[in-house]
Amino acid sequence: GALGAALGLAGVVGRADADAVRAATGYTIGGVPPFAHATPLPTAIDASLGRFAIVYAAAGHPHCVFPTSLDELARLTGGAIAPDITERS
């Protein structure tokens, strides 16, 4: 799909369960920041976030976020800004 292509991954990309998230990032779901993970992870950033001057990202705890911009988020994460990765219903 589009997310796998944006990350340069072959095959199906799926949703990780809570145990896999904790093992890969060191954080529990609901508070996973976009960087500072236990394991380096490929990152794709939804280009549609560019419509906001400020975006808020998780800050390592389910009740904490930090303000940033799309460009700063890309710089901090080393992630690729990717169009058309949002799931449509």
C-alpha cells in the first residue's frame, strides 16, 4: 500500500500490537513520540499535516504532547513527508 511504498518497504504494512510497539519504541501506545525510540524505525509523515501551522505530537506519555511544525517534525525524525498515506473510509 501507500504507507509501505512511502517507507520503502515491500509487502503488507500492518498495525502493530501494544507489545510490539513497546518492544520497538520503549513507549506504551498512546504516548509514543515520533523520535527517540529504542530501535531506529522508518518514519513517514502525512503531508496533509502541512495544512496546520502547528501540529502536536506525543511526548512519551499518554497525557503529554509537544507543539511542532511539519518541517520541524520531518527534521527531528528524519522522516519522509509522504502524500496519500492517510487511510480513507
